[in-house]
Amino acid sequence: MFKKISQVTVLAAVFSLSSQVVAAQQESVSAKTLAVQPVKAVDVSKGLNDEKASQSLAEKLEALKSLTAHFQQDAIASNGRTQSESGEMQMKRPDLFRWVTTEPYEQEIVAHGSKVWMVDRDLQQVIIQKQDARMANTPAQLLTGNARELLKQYNVSVYSKDRNEKYTLTPKADSDLFEKLDIDFRQGRLTSIELSDSLGGKRRILFSEVKENGQVNDDLFEVKPPKGFDVIDETRG
């Protein structure tokens, strides 16, 4: 019997994976506690929607034809326990996404078209899943999909100061993925994404060495399972 990948980065999870996989990841969060800088929150009423803010965010996201960056992701549970991960990511419109964790473990997640590949080198395992319709309106797809259409699913507001903008998104319909999503731009450049859930947990992703709209080869999003790896293709049948 094949092992399932035990830990999945949430940015990639909300891009394409099932809630069951996300739940399995949450159960395996380490108890290691790290110091995380506080984030200034924006208080947004669920009934409030700023059309100008939504249009401004759509324009920023649509202008991102490609993106490469290093990331640090801090997952903070409601009891204060924290897990930190780091690595690199690449995205390219339309619908190409790659998320590679290098610390504290090695894992690669690639979304390409209608499928997503999860490569775990520690387990020597590859899982292939479909990106089902239920997951179509998810925050990471704002980076690779039709941002203007996807934003119709959210109430949007913005806090701006000195060319720094924090956009806050709240789902118009009930969502089991997140309660609030913050997207930060500094001097026009994407710097962080933070997700908050209804149980008081948070995930903050900080981007560094960001390169926008550079050349990103499509070959990066092709996955060839290494020799000897178990391949679990859940898209068949």
C-alpha cells in the first residue's frame, strides 16, 4: 500500500488539491515554534466590497504574465505553534504553477493544465490528481487564471500608503479554505500573501528575489517521475 504525501504546502493546496489532503497536512504540522513578525490586519466587513479596489487588484494580477521568487512560508496554528518552510516558485499564465520546498524537506508541486503533480523525494513517490471544478475559484489561481473573473467570488478592499497596498479578500460564499486573504504589494511588487482561517490559524508567505514578467521556460512545468519512484495516478478511471 502506497504512502500518501504527509505534508503539502497550502498555497499549492488551495490551487488544486482536495480538502482531505489539506486536512492530512494540518494533522502533521510540527510543534516547532518560530518567531514571526506581526502583520497589520485590515478590518473588513464581509458585506463590504470596493469595486475600485477589485479593479485595481485585477489589473495588477493580470499584469503578472510570469513570476519567479524565493519564498518563506510560516504556518501559525491557533495555539501559537508555528511551522516554517522555504523554497522557490515559478508561475506563468495561463495555468502553469510550480512550488518547490527545499527546507525542512524536499517536495515539488506542479500544476499544469487540468492536472497537478506532487513529487516527494523523501518518500520516493509521485501523486497525480485532477484539478476539479470545486477548486476553480481559489486564491492561488489569482496568479495564473482569469483574475477578473475569479475576483467576482470575493469582497475586496484595500489599504494604501506610499505606494504600498494591502488588498483584503473575503469569500462571498462560505469557504472551508480560508476566511480572509491578504495580498501585499510594495512599490507595485508582490511581497506576501496571508491566509486566515475560521479557527484562528494563519499562513503567511513572504516572497523575496522576485522577478516579474521574465523568461520562464515551459519545460519547468513538465514532470518526469524519477526512476524507481512510486507513481499514484488518481486521474485514471
